[in-house]
Amino acid sequence: MIRVSGVKKAFGEKAVLHGIDAEFNSGQVNFIIGRSGSGKSVLTKCIVGLLEVDAGLIQYGDTDFSELDLKGREKVRRQIGMLFQGGALFDSMTVLENVMFPLRMFSDMTEEERLERAMECLRRVELEGAEDRFPAEVSGGMQKRVALARAIVGKPQYLFCDEPNSGLDPQTAIVIDNLIKDLTHEYGTTTVVISHDMNSVIEIGDSIHFLHEGEVAWHGDRMDILDSGVKSLDGFVYASDLMKDIRKQLRKK
Amino acid sequence: MEAIGVQSVGIVALLSVFMGAVIAIQTAHQVGGWVPAYTIGFTVRQTMILEFAPTIIPVILSGKVGSNIASQIGTMQVTEQIDALEVMGVRSISFLVLPKLLAALLIFPFLVVIAMVLGMGAGAFICDFAELSSFADYEYGLQVDFSPFDVTYALIKTCVFALIITSVSAYHGYYTSGGAREVGRSSTKAVVYSVVIVMVANLVITQLLLT
């Protein structure tokens, strides 16, 4: 479980996070949703330690991450897998080398075991056969899947996914969503997904935090999100005509 | 090591050969009257060992290697590859910069020695080919009043410049923020700052070691 308490972050005079409180549970797909500029990415970067918080606590289990020194943070980070929005694959390495990278850096596995584990992850993301290609030689969707394979190769306790479906076709988006859900439930991972994609939220979201102007404006599960009564959330959820139609149908029932 | 050193051998060799030959011709132009013929070999040797190989070659390498390092690390920064390393628990600076620093420290002296040898060799060739002086005079000029410390001085300078070029370039690459345009800017800044710092360091080291 990850607990965030009273987290504040400002860039110069501009406050981005105004005291965020949130809990992200193990074995659940926890969504952070919100409009662009609401502070989702900043919050995630604070949680993984890429940005220092101005105030507040971030706890991984019982460990107070924000109080740890560099060595302590590295120890926690080795239990983290992160899927970046752009993939963030190492472009000088092949697909297979990218996926094997975390194992090469930190695991005690033999090279054969690493290879086997990396291939297993590539099979899960349906990328068997692409292992010798470089990131520049595969499509954007494939890059995302490679990045997901790299994020899960070390069986992380905590998985962060930044816009996992952005730039993907609907079919691939569903594959990625299902994979995130399956891995989370299979390994009991604490998964945090940042997304704008309401399809994903409604399909796989176990717990949802809605950020609005640097604050958690709403928290609940996917069953409640369609009828939250929070104006800013309704504006976000029902931004598309499709979602408006869904609401009409739900109200008729 | 390959990107920093092996891929630079060609340009280093090319420049050294032409510079050695040109210095020989220019010196030969001054020879005659009270200037003895062996001055050609002497001047080529001193120029190549004291200044051209250890200073001009690193300056040229700062354009090739420095911009390469800055743009590579800069691209990694703007495409979140460095964030990915950090989140994995990898110390990105050590992981990305240290190998480049060590590679440069190892390979720059080799390149500089290659430049010295090729420059002096090219001088000998042009003297013979263009009948500027006899080989015996040139050879005598290469040996006359030779101080082995000059080579030590050159290699010390080279190592310092290698350190400056890689660390300045890595710094500019690492602290790139934005997109492709900023990567280009960092790359340019890396070269400009490297060259300026190398020039200042050259003066300081020369003052310290040769006076």
C-alpha cells in the first residue's frame, strides 16, 4: 500500500499540489484522473521521488519514503516498475536488452534465467519475435508494450503507469488495460495509473482519485464515478457525447 | 569507448597528417640564411607535441565527442529515459557519465600520441617529397634539444582536457529540459563551454608546468 498525506508541491510561486491525501491499495488498480494541469503527473513524480515534496508524507507500506536517504530510496525504487507515457525505452538497446535491463542491474539471476523471464514478459505483452529490434524500429504501441514488459520484469511490488493508453489504438489499449489488471490481481501489486481514458477507468479501475486544481476533489470506485454529484468530476467524465449518452441510458433505467 | 575513441581515429589522423605537413612547409619557407635546415624537424616536433596534438586535437574532439555526449544524454533526459533509470534505482549520473569520463581519460592520450607521431611523419614525408630538406636534417631536428618532459606535459594537458570535455558536455546534456530544440542548444553550449574552459585550462597548466 502507498499512503500520501498532506503532500504539497509548488514551482516557484505556483502551487501545484495543495495538500494531497490518498491511499493506493495493494492488489488494486488505483487510478488518478483529472484534467491536464490538475497535478496528476507532479503527484506521481513526487510519489516515486523524481520530485521532492515541499510538505507531507509518502509511505510505501510502513516505510516513510520522503524521509529516506538516497540509498534507502534506491532500495524502495527497486520494488517499483514504471511505465512512462512515452515509453522511455533506452534507444541504444534492443527490445530484449531493454526488458532484461532491470534484471541485469539488480537481480541475482543467471543470464539464462534473466533471458527466460524477459521472454516470458515479452510473451505476455504479445511481443514475441520483436526481441532483436531496436525501439526506433517498432511502432508506438509496441514501444508501450515493451515498456510495460520492462516495468513488470522484476515482479515489482508497486507499478506506476503514466497514460498507458495514450496514442494506442482501441484494441491495443484493451490489451494493455487487461494486462495491467491481470498483473495487479495476480501479484497483488499496488498499481497506480494516471489516465484521461474513461474507458480504462470504468473497465479496470478499482479505486479512483479525481484531482482538480491540485486537490483530491473526489475518491471512490468505478461504480460511483458516473453518479458522483461532484460538478468538476461530472464535467470531466461527461466531456464526450458518448459518455453523455451512457448517462442518459443509465437515468432511463 | 568506441564512440569516444575508435570513431575519432580517422579525423585525428587526417588533421594531424595535414597539420604536420603544413607546419613543415611553413617552416621551410623561413629556412635559409641564418636559419638551419634542421629547424623544420624541430619546429614540427615542438608544435605537434606541445600544442597541436594535446590542445587542438581535444578542441576538435570537443566538437565531435562533446556534442555527441551532450546530445545523447540530453535526448535521454527529454525522453524520460533518465527518469526511468532513477525510478529503477539506478544512479543515472554514475551510470551515464562515469563510463564516458573513464573512456575519454583512457582514449584521449592514445589519440594525442597518434596525432604527434602522424604529424611528425607527415612532416618528414613532405620534406622528402617537396625537397624541402634532407631526411637527415629533418631527423636531426626531431631529436635536437628534446626534453621528454614535453611529452609528459602534453599528456597531463590531454587528461585534464578529456575530463573537462566529458564533464562539461555531460553536464549540459543532463540538465537539458524541453525538447529537440533544447537538445540542440545543449549540444552547442557543451562545445562552446568546453572549448573556452580548455583554452583557460591550457594557459593555467602551461604556466604551472613550463615556467
